[in-house]
Amino acid sequence: MRQLYRATAGKLNAICLRVLRDEGEAEEVLQEVYLTVWKKAQAYDPDKASPITWLAAIARNRAIDRLRTSGAKVARGSAPLESVMEAADPTPDAEAVLGQSQDSQRLRGCLETLNPDHAALIRRAFFGGLSYSDLAEVVGRPLGTVKTWIRKGLMNLKVCLES
């Protein structure tokens, strides 16, 4: 567990910090992430995702859950950029890791077939860790529109990947 923590804590903390924009909250969620991993390690399926992708998904989901349950409004841009840079680690990000496999080439090809707006939202959500509300603010569209675009994009992506 110590080796896992040393190898992944920087990246996972950066994910939590990006979502929560509060260092204390991010650290608490990071602890929850490792407790979850400890308790549910048997749930990991190497056929579905790489270890870091699985861990990153847990971290992102836990951080979003914390944000939702707290009911607190988080100020945009309240986390200092230096904090994120210090927390970053030298391992490649999720999109870089995807670029190394055959599946990634297929995924990239399918993403290219999507409406450019939909593809951009999907990339920002899944590779950038942005929530629906963050995306709506960034692109200047209503929340419902963003959710619909992502849903349509994911449906089209699924069809493409299954063919």
C-alpha cells in the first residue's frame, strides 16, 4: 500500500484538488480513496482499465460526491495553481496513457466522428476532470444543453466503438 501511495498520491491529489478547489477537502477525499482501494481492491478488473485509470476514476468520483454532499458552493478558481503543480507527478496523464494502445486509436477515431462540440465536452469531462456545471460555465451553455450533448456524444461513441 505504501508503494501504491507513493506512486499515485500526487496525481490523485491533483484530481481531487481540481474538483474541490480546497486543499483540506482534497486531502480528506484522498484518504477516502485509499480506504476504498484497500477495501475494494478485488473489484479492480485489469480488462476494463489500467490501475491508474481505475484509481483516478475513484478519486474523481469521490471528489464529486464530496462536492455534492457538502452543498457548499465552491468559488471558481479558488485553488492556487501552484498547489496543483506541486501535487502533479511525472507519470503521464490519462489521455497520454490512452495514446499508447490500440484501443486508444479506436477511441480517438470514434471521437473524431462526433460533433466537435460534443467531442470537446467529453474530452474535458473525462480527461480534464470537469463536472457538468464546470463545463456549462466554460462553454457558456445551459447545464441541460451540456448534459444532453454529452449524453448524445457518449451514445454515438458507444455505437462507433461497438461496430
